[in-house]
Amino acid sequence: MTEGQRVQQETAAIVRLITDATAALTRRDFDAWANCWVHAPHVRRISGWTHGRDNWTQGGIIIQEGWDEIWPPVKLFLADPPYAVYPNGTLCKNWNVRVGREVAWATFDQYPLDDTGQPAPDFFGLLRETRVLEKQAGKWKIAYLSFFHELPLQSEPALVRVDEKAAIKTMSRAAAELIGNSQIFRVRDGRLHATDRETDLQLQAVIRETALAGPWTVGAVRVPLLLKAPSGSTDCVCWIASSLDMQANALIAIGDAGALRRRLQNAILVYHLSPAQARLAERIIEGRDLVVAAEDLGVTVNTARTQLHRMFEKTGVRSQPALVRVLLSVAEPTD
């Protein structure tokens, strides 16, 4: 075998090992993932996240030293993950592999895929990956891993801070503009209300519960609430969270599309929704009725109704509002 052939063969083996490790995480196979690693004190895992290569004002980094520090949290996570690990797979591009006799390294970019199987960096971001590998008993194993998740820049969120009686303390400019033009919300005597009476009762109850729970909980209580819109306009989902500021306040995020999509991705995995069911669920969560959703998807209303009832069976609910609540109640890691 020539040196060039050896390098080509070793490169293919390294790429296969790295993709196998990612695939093991996706299917929650701890043993397969662990088999890709060197089990020694000198190994290291670094993970970080940032909002773009040139924006480090928000982000963080985690460093784990030694195999005994790396494997326990991964095993615990895979036993009961709070969210899906790349539920639609990933696409790896821009490979750069350098191979020695006993040590090799590789860099590449990894793009999580959306539910259509396409890279979605504008929503999911991308991961810039590095691996250092060692040969163990003639097989390549990972000795160093680092990835930096470049999250997409987000527009200003529509956030409102209220007390337990829904009295507005502060709100972002985006929230003020949204509420000022909304048919769903109104402000009366300095308090936030929903225009629909029944929905407003639910809104006030959730605000009160989350605001009062905040000072006594370890993590924020984050509740999705579907706000009913007048006929002819689109329903809205808001997220109500305890502020954890010891002031009995609640934070309300209005129409957080990112949170909606992350929760739906997790619900697809938990409830084993088919691709057709997932596409219909997304439109229902966005507030479309069944007829409009069917038109958007290019299917008949009867087909959409069949898919809807199958989702009812999988989630154990009997109405679209209940379906939305169930799908959006699947937790995400930052909750």
C-alpha cells in the first residue's frame, strides 16, 4: 500500500468514526458513543456557544477534563434527554483531516437539519467542530473534542414583565408595538389582558401561578399558553415564566417562534409524529385552521382531518387547543 492510499484509507476511517459518534448520540446509544473515545485521564471535551463568529457578548463554554468527567453526564443525559439530539440528522461539510501514524486531527462544520432534511443555519445555527484522535489497538479513537455552536442572531424579543396581578412593570419595544397593534391583547388600567374573556381568565391564572412560584423554585416555571384570536386573525402562543427575581413577577414572551419550533421538534420525537403529521402540527400551532392548513400543505381537508385525529390518538387529547398545549409542553434544555 502506498502512503497516499494509507492516508486515504485512514481518513475514511476517521470520518466514519466521527459520524458514528454523532449517530450514537442521536439514537441515545451510550455504549456505541463511548466506544468512539479513548478512556483515559488526558482526554478533553470543550463545548461552547456564541451568537456568531464576531459576537461573543452572549455565550459560554464548558470544559471537561478526563474520561471520568466526560462520560457520566452524557450517560445521564442519554437515559432521559430533555430534548431531541439532532432529530432530523446533520450534514457535515468542509472536512479537513490530517493523518499521522498514531495521531490525527480533523476539523469540519456540522449543520443540524430541519424537518425537510435541509440545513437550517438561520434557525439552528451551525457547529464548528475539532477532533484529535489516537490509535488504540489499531483503531482510531477520539482523545479531544471541541465544538462551538454559532447560534443565529435573534431579533429583539417581545417581552413583558408583570406582577402577579398582571400589572405591567416593563416591556420591550417589540412587545409594545405588538400589543399596540394586536387584536389578542389589550392593556387596561396598566394591566395586561387577553381580549377573549375565557382566554383572559386562563392568562391571569397562569400569570399568578408562575409569578408566585418564582421565588420558591430552582428553575423557571415556563408555561405555553394559546391565546384565542378574534375570527379572521391568527391565534398567538405566549410563554409565561417565573422571573426568579424574588419580586413575584412573571415574564411573558409573545409569539416566540424559536421556542415554538424547538418544542415542536422535541414533541415529534416524544410522540412519534410522522413527517406529514409534524407539518400539520406546525401550522395548527401557528394558528391556522384545518382548512387553511390543508391548503398550505396541498392536501385535502379529509386527509388533514385524518392526520389530526391520528395525532389526537398519539397524544391522548380530543381537541386542537389541547393538542397545541400537549405538543408545546415537551420541555427544552433551557427551561
